[in-house]
Amino acid sequence: MSTVLETEEHQALRAAVAALGKRFGRDYTMGLARKGEHPRELWEEAGKLGYLGVNLPEEYGGGGGGMAELSIVLEELGAAGSPLLMLVVSPAICGTVIARFGTEDQKRAWLPGLSDGSLTMSFGITEPDAGSNSHRITTTARRDGEEWVLTGRKVFISGVDISDATLIVGRTEDARSGRLKPCLFIVPRDAPGFTRTRIDMELQAAEKQFELVLDDVRLPSGALVGEEADTGLLQLFAGLNPERVMGAAFSIGMGRYALERAVDYAKTRTVWKGAPIGAHQAIAHPLAQAHIELELARLMMQKAARLVDDGDDVGAGEAANMAKYAAAEACVRAVDQAVHTLGGNGLTREYGLASLITAARVSRIAPVSREMILNYVSHQTLGLPKSY
């Protein structure tokens, strides 16, 4: 694996996280996934070692790094077969938003716990009738004296059952224009009127998916992220760019795991004249192509992470979307070729690849579909007119 663009500290972080991931491995995570249980032991160990909050400010218990470091953590855990989906949500999205825009009280209340893993936060943006179009979000927040009142629904929200709160994207009315504008609120899991229903998914994963209902949920004024509602749009971008970087890291890790299993198999499996199947170009070339595509996706992910960490939200938006797209496509092809290399064995539980077929396919859909990324690049980067 090339580390030309990484510092010695980054290389050391990779090695340390890889060692942690291999201590647990895919058998551990899939065993819990089949039982519908969260990998709590791995999460807590990663928190104790400082990996969960490596991107958060040191003064609040974090590692003082950024998305460059946190993406390494998720990628290496994934490459070891033990990814943590909530890394995308809790420290990457929610931690970043609170660190950049939260009040001092919010930072002190949440960042130390998000850093060491003792607190977890979910992120609620997707709605039944909005999907990828965040402009159609209908969850609203209105002032009532010193309180906020939230009403709306969210779907496909990960890990709400194990989270202490959910960062909800709602909309408030701008008094000057009368238009609705985005705002973010910290909603505790036990807030009256805040209910969740588990969505029955075919995908086996430790992190469950939920539909949320906010039925006149009353929150104190301090639940609004930041001092005022005018920074909601900036907060949203600040959270979505890290989300796409981490989505890329998740996909690259998964693709690397599958590719390594396939390469090991191709080196030892013999069928014709005593030569391993990896000696045949029909096997070797697709695996080489998968490796190249994963490496290229990592380069774009590293660029995106750097732009996020430099505070270039516009540049990071383009790069993060490209990284997520490239990584998802590379992951799908790597998993498909890995399964194909093993033939029937690729579908057995023993080799642990078959379940990745569905998981890899999800990477093309979440957290944003490849078609919406192509829309973004076509009109934001290429200057083409919008089709929607």
C-alpha cells in the first residue's frame, strides 16, 4: 500500500488502527450483526485509544487532527473487516458541526464524550418525501417563548437506539423573507414526543435503521446549534462534506478487505496443471484493476480530507463528492471480482464475502446516490444547466 502522501504520524496511525481491527476482525462484527448488536467492545476500545475523536479539538478531549486522520481510522478498520459505521455519524458529522459552530456549553457538553466514545450522536436529515432533495425537508421548528417546538419525520437514520441524542436538520422561518431556512438541533433520545420505529432491513448490519417522528418536541433554546439560526446552511455543509469523505473511507476499506481475501485465494487455489489460478490473466488482471481503482479513490479521498481540514468548504464539496463516487464504484467492482474469483466459495459464510455484495451496493446509494453526485459535478463543476 502506497503512503507517499502521508506523514510518518499518519503511517503510524494506520498501523496501530489496523492492528486493533485485526484483533476483532470480521467474525466479531458479523457475529454481532447477525444478532443485531452494536460492536460495543470495539467502539469502547477505539475510544480509549483516542481513535474515535482523533478529528476533534484537543481542548475538548480530541486528538486535534481532522478528517485526514479520522478517514484513516475508518478505512483501516474496514480493511480489517471490522468497520464502525457510527464513525461516519457521531464524530465526523455531529462532532465536526458542534466543534465548528456549537456554543461553548454545547462543546463542553458533547465533544469530550464524542471523543472517547462515552457519548454517541446520530444525524437526522433524510425524510420520506425529500430523499436526496434536502430543499424539500418539511421538519419545522418554531419559537414558543424561550423554547423551540419541532415537528416532522425522518427515515433511514442510523444508530438512534444507541445514541444519546440526534442532530436533527429542521427548518425555521426567516422573519425578513418569510422563507424556510435550515437549522440544526440537538434532540435528546428521551425528549417527549420524540419516537423511533425500527425499519426492517434485508442488509445485515450492527447499526439499525429507524424512522423518527417529532410530534411537537419541545426543546430549550440551547438545543439550537450555535448562537443563532442564520448559520444553519453553513453548518449543514460542514457536516455533509465529512460525511462524504467518511463514506469514501468506508467503501475503500471494504474494497480492500474483499480484494485481500481474493488475492490470498488466487495465490493458493490450484485447478489447472498445478499453477495457482492467480497466474491466469483472466483472474489476475481484474484484481489488478480493482487495486488500481481503490488506490485512485484513496487519492481523491485524501484531497477531499485535506480541503475539509483547511476549511475550504466549496473545494471540499466538489472533492468529497468525487471521492465518495469513485470509492463506491471501486468498492462494488472489488467485491464483485473477489466473489467471482472464489467462485462458489465466494458465496459461503466461511470466506465472509457474500454479505459484502449487498453492503457494497449500499455504498452507491448512501449517504448520497451516485446520480446526485453526477448532478452536482455536472452543474457545479462543469457549469451545465440543472436538470431538476
